Amino acid sequence: MISYVGMITREVPVQPTLNIVLQAGSQNIEEVVVTAIGMKKQEKALGYAASTIKSDDLVAAKSGSVMTGLTGKVAGINITNAGGTGSAQKVIVRGISSFDANQPLYVVDGVPIMNEFSGSGTESTALNNTVDFGNAANDINPEDVESVTVLKGASATALYGSRAANGVIMITTKRASSEKLTVTYDGTFMGSNVLRVPQTQNRFGQGWPDWSPMENGSWGPVLDGREHAWGAFSDGTPGNLTPLTKPFSYVENNMRDFYQTGFETNNNVSVRMGNDKLGLVASYGNVTSTGVMPMDADKYQRNTISLRGNAKYKRFYSEINFNYVRKDITRPSTGQGGQGATMFQEILQHATDVSISDMKDYNNPYYNTDNFYTAYATNPYWVLANNKNQFQDDRIYGKIEVAFDIMEGLKAVGRLGGDFSNSRQQKWNQKATYSPGSWSSIGGKKEEAGSYTERREYSGQIDATAYLNADYKIGEDININGLIGWNLNTRTFSYIDSYLYGLQQEDWFNLENGADKPITTTREENRRLIGLFAQAEFGYKNFWFVNASLRNDWSSTLPKGKNSFFYGGLNTSLILTELFPELQSDALNFLKVRAAWGKTGNDAPVYRTSSYYIPTQVSLGFGSLYLPINSTMGMTEYNVMPNTGLKPETTTELEFGLTTHMWNNRINFDIAYYNKDTKDQIISAALAPETRYTSMTRNVGKVNNHGVEIAFSVIPIQTKDWEWEIGATFTKNWSEVKELWDGVDEYVLKSGYDVDLVAKVGEPLGIFKVPKVATTDDGKVIVTSAGLPQIAAGEKDIIGSSTPNFLMGFNTRLSWKGFTLGAVLDWRNGGYFYSYTSQLLTFSGNSTMTAYNDRQSFVIPNSVKVVNGQYVENNIPVSRSNMYNYWNNASNKDQFRNWVLPKDYLKLREITLSYSFPKSIIKKTPLTALQVSLIGRNLFMWTPKKNNFVDPESTNYGNDIRSELGEFAAAPTTRTFGGGVKVTF
């Protein structure tokens, strides 16, 4: 048996002469990790947590998204996906700590890039006609990525400045080395369907509370299967249509059959070649997805072109990285219908005995806008065909980098990066009028005036960095490394938005199609950040490493004269198996302990320290008055009070960790504990109107997050033909709001109707509060004269936190000869979210909970009523005819607690089966490699029984803290399945 630390043990027969080559183990202790500013360091020297995922693991399931490829594979990071292909992804590193911005900084080849959310729904009051066009990090083609390293702690991220307070996602793209010309094609063809549709009750049919052909709820009689007249004019009202007939029966798979099978193709071609002086990689990628909505209502197309080159001449080294991304997206609106119906709301409030898919021909006289069966909703197929959102974006990002070796051990580096995006959004809601005498007209259905919005946005970023790096060895035992540098970051954002309400002509969506002129708003934002940074590293005898980093920033968004802030980090690692060589053995290959302390700052949003003016708008009883009028300009000071004492938000963090590799690197552990405090949160606090302002930007509060991260992997089987690897990650975060401001003990982050997501002192950040039922001193429910629970005025109950108890990821890979089977499970335990889908289904009598007690009369348990000012036992029943009021939030606000659902889930995120053809088969062909694969993503999901409505990850509130509220008639998530082929020439 031949073994060596870090290598795979081999058994060989005894021979006079042995020539043995050992393969590297699964975890090479000399592995190089890309860290802050793009510096490469040995993993063993790091004094902080840094998790790296390589390309093969990242793209195994061919998701088209870098962050989807990380899900379930990295401890300490929570990744959620709002919906289908191209929708927004929320990435939270070590818990939510800010009341506003919690997304990490994305860095590609050493240069920060933008990650703005595109769409609507992130506003604190957003409920109507929201849309999700995704976030900018989704533009990165995973096939171009060599590795992703997640820097989690403040000590690791301090060199990147204030934008890195929430962690850094370090993305390193593929480079050419000394290799001949290689062409690779990698393509997949996938199908998709809806992962979950709400489960509905199957006992009761159309009516409210009695049967009525005009109603769209299911509060009617028991379904008995009898043939009956229904739809327009089926109540005997004279009309120009003969009433339809159908069985009064439950329609199986009603909502699921509304959706279609979506299709997605992902095609990538890359060319690479290089030698010891020059390397070049060029690639093209295309993702095209027609989603699960009928009528081509959700389409996504992304085209990426990338050119990456590197050259070396004597003491000069240069790199260039150019990327172009074009996206074309069509999405339906989510949420409530404001100035036009939304499809998701229409299919939720739909009688259980009425087939949705039968109404696909929305021009049919029975299903068109004139004679759709209910005046309280709109044919969802008509909505998809006529109310749309389109998004088009052209983006260029990349860098130019030059390095010069001044002398041995001393290098100068200059790096200029840019990220520029131009987008156009169009949103329209069709005009709808109803013919006199039509079913809709008789029912008093509100006509739709129609609207059109056109918005153009520009986002630009320039990031320049220059630094000197020194790396020397003193004697045989001491290594020192030093870095000093300068950074400039400028960001520009502007938009022009024109909105037209009231279309003159149907089907012409143009800003000229109105009796009135469109309302146009425009805005431009500019900000600049200048930083100086330094880092020093000391290494002794290859077993002890100490690293210190410092940075000072000057931000244009902070008050003049007070815009400088200083922070840094200190970390150390001690390799016990190098300090005590006798510890090294086949059983214990590597053991490292580490500790880190760091502090990072986060500057303010733009224009919060001085006043600015906007065109005057006066709200009147019949509408609003906008200036200028007749060339008379009117300007009003913006209603946010400036704060000349604004300070940066700061995070201070302490971290301890341990890394070990055992049994020839077949068993590996990495454990970390962190404790971080974030203070001086920047919020807009409400002000009394008499101050002339409605809010003021101010520093408030302190939030603590502490937790444990564990990553584990084991290779139980490893032979010539077989290898089986099992991995697991565990993340546990505790959060607590320590303080707010001026005696205030709670602050509402976002609300949905009467459900509040709150920051409350002494509680985790993000707790749910709902209306509190009035009770007697001994806990009995007080009811109203209708027998419904009475609400305690101004009081709310805490349901729980949005924070999970823990997160776990499980992954496995089994290889036999050319076959590889891989799978990833993702488990979230605990936490809550608000679901408007469950609220609307319950309101309309469709949710399973509304079949409680078979809708027979009942008395609220443990309740009392008030008689002559005294509490007596309640005997007022909730009657069959009043059952819909019991489940209606307008008459019974106690129901809101039923719509705050558990957020637990277990998902089969990935399962792949691939086969790589042996060289002996393809050697007579032009191919150098050939692989075929079967792929599944999100094939299975388990949730607690109470949540039989939606995927807990779905949301239409963006991808930051406000999305913790939950979902508001959001788009469904999908399961995806198909196959792929990879060919190399």
C-alpha cells in the first residue's frame, strides 16, 4: 500500500522495481482560491471562510444561472428563486442584517458588476400589476465560469469597500492556457411544467352563498353532478345567446390544465486556444424559454457573447474581458389588477365546477369580454393576450487589466472595469368596453379605460483599481506579502417614464393614443466612491499565517466633510498538522484552525443629505393636478427631509473556524461560527406633516446575526471504476433586533393588507404580525353580534419569523466508468411567509380550509358574547348562509393568521445522469470528447400540510428584504426535465 498526504492511496503488488503515480485527493490542501481584489491565495493560508464551487458542479444541471448552480452546495448562503427562467434570485449571506439592501457584491474577474432588480414590486406599498424581469447577476453565462468563490465574513470582504458589507460572490471565468485550438458545443433541450398549483376543495360549486350564474366564487350548493344551465343569460334574463349547459361537478386539475408545457433550449459554443505567451477564449450562448403560460405570455431569451484574452511579454501581462448580453422578455403582470386585470388573480377566484381551459377561445361569444360568465372577473386567456409587459436590455461589461513586474517580488497592477446597460420596458393594459344588453353590461361590470407605459433606463458603472503588490521570502521560514492600492467607483442611473391612462383606440399601444397627454417623469442619479486600501500578510514556516487589511472610503452620498469612513479586518490561520508533524497520518491529513475579525461600512442611497425639487402635483377630489400648466412651472421640495448628519451603516463581525481533511482526503469538514453586529441602519422614518416633510432618512438600530456553518464531504467508495461522493451543508443563523431609535420598539418593513413584516426589538429581524382577536382575561374569544371573532383595536399578534430554523443541502455523485449520477437536495426548516394566493382562494371559497365542518353551522369554540355589558357563553352560530363572511378578511380579520404559512420545504433541486464516451470509441472521429446527459431540476417538493397552495420560494416583491413578506398572487415556480449533449472537437 502506497500513500501520501493529499493523495489517493494505491495498493500494488510487490515487484523488484516500482514506478507509481498517485492521484490527487478530492481536496488538495495546496488548492489556490481567488480572494478579494482578484488575489490568488492558498486555501490553507486563509483565516476566514471561503467556499469554492468548480465549473463541473456549477453547470451539472444546465440551469442557465450561476446562482442556481450554487443552491444547496454552499454553507452559510440562502439562495431562492422567485419563479421561472430569468426571474429574480435572492442571495442572502449569513442572514439578513439591513433594513434595505442585503444582496452580496458580485465580482467577475476582479471587477464589481451591477445586480439591480428589474421590474416592479419592491416598493413598500406595491400590490398591483407587479412584474419580475430578473436581476442583473442572471446575465452571466455559467458555461463561461471556471469557479465561484463565496466570501462571507467582514474580514474577507473589507478590501472591496462599502458595497461588500453583505458578502462577495467572486466569479472567475475560463481562460486559455497552453493548448491547441479547441471547439466545444454544449446544448440542452428541456421541458417544464408547473411545480405546484393550489389544492382546492371539491365539495361545493358556484354561488355566493346561493347558486348564481354571475358569481365567480365557490360558496354555492354541494356539487351533485346534475346537468344544469350556466353562464350568460342562464338565469332567464333575456339575451342574444342560448344558455349553455354542463354538469354541476368538480373539474379535476382545473388550474393545472390551464398551464402548458414550457420548452427551453440552452446552446453554447466556445473556441479556445493558447500558448505560453497568448491565450484566447471566445464564446456564444443562447437561452430561449417559452414558459408555462399559454398564449406565449412568458418568454425569455438571452444571448451572450464573450471574448477573453490574456497576453504575456517579458515583464508585462495583460488581460481583456468583454461581454455583451441581450435580453428580450415577455411577462404577465402579477398581484392585484389595478388598471387592468392580472391573470393569476383571475384563475384563483374561479368557480370549482367551471373549466378554465374550455374558455381558451376568448373570442367565442360565450367567453369574450361581453359575455364571460361572471362580471367580477375576466377571462384569463383574454388577460394574457391583451395585458402584457415587455423588457429589452442591452448590456456590456468587462475589463482591461495590465500588470508589470517592477522587480522580483514587486508587481504593479492597473485594472479598468465597466458595466453599462440600456433597457426599455413597455407595459400595456387593453381597453375594454361592453355592448349594451350584454351579460357584462347587465352585471354592471366596470369598463377598462386601458393604459400604456413606456420606460427607458440607463445604468452605468466605471470601476478603476491600481495597486502595488510585494511578495518576499525572508530566509527559509518567513513569507511576507503586502498590498497597497487605490479604487474609484462611479455609478450613474437615469430613467424617463411616460404613462398614459385612457386609450382612445383598442390594440394601439402608443403614447399618442390618448385624449390627454401622457404623464412623464425623469430622474438622474450620480454617485462616486473613492477608496484607499492596504493589506499585509505574514507567514511563518508554512503553518501560521496572519493577514491584516485596511480601507478608507470617501462617499459622495454622505454629508460633505463627514463622508470619510475607515474599516478593515484581521485574520489568522494555524495549521496544526504542520506545527506538529507527528499529527499527520493516513487518518489525519490536514487540520487548520482560524479566527477573523472585520468591520465594513455601507454608505447611503443618493441625495439624502440635501434638498431637491420635483414638479408640483396637487391631489384633488376628482384626480390630480400636474404642473407645469400653460407653460407655468411649479416646483416643490421633495418630501424627504435631508439629513446632514447621516452616517454609514457598519457591520462588525467575529469568526472562528476549523478545516480538516482525513483518510487521504476522503473525509472533509469545514466548520465556522460567526457573530456580527450591524448598526446605524439607514431608513426613511415617518415624520409629522406639520414638519413640511413625510419622512426623514436617518440612522437607526442595531441588528445581531450569529450562526454556525458546516460543510462535510465523504468518499465511501473509491476504486478503479467506482467513486461515490456524498456531501452535506448545514446553516443555522440566529438574528435579533437589538435596538431601533428614540424609544421606538418596532418598525414595519412591508405590509400585505393587515399582515405586517416587522423589525421589533428583542425579536428576529422580520417577524409577522396579524390582527389580534379580543379575548377575556381567561382567554375566551369575544364575538360580534354576527358570531364572528372581534378584533382588539390597534393590537396585533406575533405569528413567527421569516427566518428559517436551519438550512441543509445534500449532494451526491456516483461514478462508474463513463457514467455519472448526481443529485442535490435542499431542505429548509422553519420560518413563515404571507400568501395572498391562499387569502384569495379562501375569500372565493376555493381553498380546502373553507370546507371545514362541511360548511355546516358552528359556534366559535371557547367564545363569549356581550349581553348587557356582561360576558356570557356564546351561542350565536356561524350559519351556512354566512359562512363566506367567516372566511372573508373584510368581516373577519382573524383569518389573516391562516394566510401566514410555514415556509418549510424539501426540494430535489437537481438530478443528472451523464455518460462520457471513452476515447477508444471516438478516437477515429473528429471528436475529442462526447458526453450525453439526462437532467431534472426541481422535480419534487414537499411542504407542510398547511401549505397546499404555493411554492414557499415564489414571490413578486423583488429579491431583497421586502420579499421576505411572501407572495401576492405571484407566478408559479416550475419543474424542468430534459437532456443534453456536449461535444468537443
